[in-house]
Amino acid sequence: MTGTGFIFGNKILDVVTIAWFLAQFYKVINSLIVDKQVVLKRMWETGGMPSSHSATVTSLATAVGITHGFSSTLFAIVAVFAIIVMHDAAGIRRAAGKQAGVLNRITKSLNQILENKLHQENLRELLGHTRIEVLVGAILGIAVAFAMTFYLQG
């Protein structure tokens, strides 16, 4: 990898940042189309289509594969890391989001019974991803890295 990137002089970080940005920016555009409003906070929120976690880690793994070789030890390490992150996004974090939804409904019902005497703070429910959101994010990340092969190798 010759030359330097824009972020900390690292081209791989540049590619990863672009993949993350595209995944998150899509969520803002989707809010504009579906909800007819610009929701800029979607740039920083987790959950939803596509998974920016998946886009980030797959672009990282692919960029490492492109620059260091897909048979390198470094690629193997990053690929395993990517699999763990994507599994977590679709598994544990998704389950935590579902549990938050149940707790929100219980708290709301209890608050109605107690005539609004409870301080009700809703837990964030959109934490994880469906498998399709993870898959689309992974495809996006891989596509961004391959589209930037010329940049990575330049």
C-alpha cells in the first residue's frame, strides 16, 4: 500500500469510513422517503437497514484482503472479527432490542395501572439487525472495498 490516506494516513480507514457513511446516510435518505422528514440523528443511531456494523467490518476485511492478501494471517484475524461482529448484531443486540420493547410495554401498562405515578423512560428498541439487514450491510461493505481497489493499491 503506497501513499497515505486521509484519515490518520491510512487508506483502509478511508475505505471503512466511506462504507460506514454510505450505510448510515442511506438510513437518513430512507427516513426522508418513508417518513417525509429529514432525521439526521439516524446518522449516529444503531439498527435498521443496512447494518453499518456489517458494512464497516466487511469493508475492513475486504480492504485488508486486497492490500495484504486474502491468504494472509491479518486477513484471517479481521475476517473472524467481522463474523463475530455480524453475529452479535443479528443475535445478541437484536435480542436486547426485543427485550427493551417488552420492558417498555410492561412499564407503560404498569404506569397506567398506577395512574402515571412512575417515571417512564423508554428503552431504545432498535439496537440490532435482522439477518437481511446484516447481509445487505455486508454486501455494501464488500462492494465499497472492491470499488476502491484502485485507491487501496495506488
